[in-house]
Amino acid sequence: MRGLISVLLLSLSSSVLLAQPRYFDWKEVAPGVYAAIGKPGVLSNAAVILTEEGVVVVDTHLRPSWAQDLLAHIRRITDRPVRFVINTHWHNDHTQGNRAYQAAFPRGTVFIAHHRTREDLLSKGIPNLEQTRRMLPERITRLRQQLAEGKREDGSPLDEAARRALEAQLADSEAYLRELEQLEITLPDLTFERSLRLWLGDRQIDVLYFGEGHTQGDVFVYLPQEQVLITGDMLVGGLPFMRDASPLAWASTLEQVGRLPIRTIIPGHGDVQIGTARLELYVRYLRELEQLVREQIQRGASLQEATEALLQDPRLMRYASEFPNFRNGLLGPNGNIAKMYQALRSHGS
Ligand SMILES: [Zn+2]
């Protein structure tokens, strides 16, 4: 009997140990400090810090259901509550899951962000959510229509693989819409200007603002004892995403945080990084892009002429192997070249 019980206990504990979040790769980067790396389709990451006084979560993904998946996993490893949620910036793929923590710990979780992120959530995050709520039903109608007619948007016939892909997109969009219908933005209730330090048990957690970059309100979360830096989208696996960025400030903001002793980085998207090589690459790339675009402006090039010249310039193209989808990230109205060009133009180069 005792043997049976110990077998049962063993299988129970190993199933708890083996259970993994559905949407994330779960990685311990220091004792009690975890990266939840978004699987394909989920994309954005979170960090989870266990302390004797409760749990701290950094960033909350696009969908509350993804945050719930992460929360279910947190509950498998600790019975302590999530005391603090830190949003590194306002983008919906880092904030819309706040609701899941609020629902699980009513009035028990404190939401922390920079002052400017709170402003951005009010002026951009809420309108952005309303716009998605309006546009998603149109997309669903289009997808249903294409499936009913057996044709793609360009009129070409759907083969079996394309049909299955459209069906998956439709199911995913419908699931997202159901979540959005219930969703309200949870605003930070604790904001700050320069830095904030949490003392939880023997853990020190610094929340730091060094200036503009990916948005106007990006904060870093830094654990000095463990030398772990959580960057939000100030550093990601791909090129800097500049739609809402201050391209001229980004490199110097990163340089400031880069002066801290850093062993491990949890980026906003993409895998965990050991050391600071990628942070340094970002700074070099951003400074070089600024210099190259400035040269083009000084010779009077239009944006289109500058873009054509830069795509031939080996000083820029040598970065292609460092970033996936390099050309896509450079081009288009929110691409790195256009955003840097506009920034230099409006600040006078
Ligand atoms: Zn972002």
C-alpha cells in the first residue's frame, strides 16, 4: 500500500513538474526568475519573479487567455499571489492580459508603469482596442466569404492547404473577438518618473526609466543580485520596431541601461540572451542607421532616393544577417528607414 501511495505521489509530482504552459516556453534564468517566451503566434514574452512576499510579473501579452495560461502555470509552482504586474510600455501585446491578473486577484495586484505609459494607454491603447473591435468583425466576414466562395482575396481558387489555413485564421479571429468583447484596459495604478525599487523578501527589483526609445515610456526591470535585465521591446529578436518610437533617442537610452552589470537579458520578443552582445549590436545598428540616413538627407535625397541608396549600401546591408526579415523591417511607412528619415527631418539634421 505504502509503495502504491509513493508511486501515486511520484507520478503526481512528476506530472506537476512536467506540466508546461501551452503558449510559452518556460525557462529559469536565475533561481526563481523565469522567462516565458511566447511560442509562434503568441510572440511576446513575459518575465516571472518569485519572492517570499509574492510574485512579480513583467508584461501580460495580447490576450487575457494567454495571461491566464501563464497564471495557471505560476500557480503550479507557487501558492503566493501575484503582487505586482509591471508593464514595460503601452503596446497591446504587453498590456491586454492585465485583466487576467486583476480578475484573479481583485484589488490585490498593483499595476506599475511609467507615467507616460499610463498617458499612452489612455490616448492610444484604448482607441487602439476600440479600433480592433470595429475592424475584426470585418475581417471575419471577409474570411467567411472567401471560404464560402472557395476563392482567395485575389480571386484565385483555394487549394486544400490554403482552405485549412483560412479556417484556422477564422477560428483564431473569432476567439480573439470573443475576448475583446469582454476586454477593458487595466490602467497602471502606480506610476513613476525615473526609478522605483521593490523590496520583496530578500529580492531587490528595480524598475528603471532612462528616456525614450521604442515608445516614450519604456521601462526596464533589473535584478541587481541576479544581474538579469528585462527590456520589453527596447530590445527584441528582430529589428527595432519604430512605429511609435523616438529613433534618435533609442541608442542612448540603451547605452545607459547597458552600463549596468548584466548577465542575462529577457527581451520583449525572441529568446533569452546571455550577455550584452545583442544590446551592443542594437546600439551600433541604430547609430549607424542614423548616420547613413543623415548623409542621404544632407545630399538632398528624398525618402525614396535615400531608401534606394541605402539598400545598396554595404555599411547598412552588413546587418542583414543579424536580423530576421531585415528588408521588411527597413521598408514601409513604419520601417526603420522612413522613421529615421522623418525623425532627422523634424529635428533638423
Ligand atoms: Zn512594443
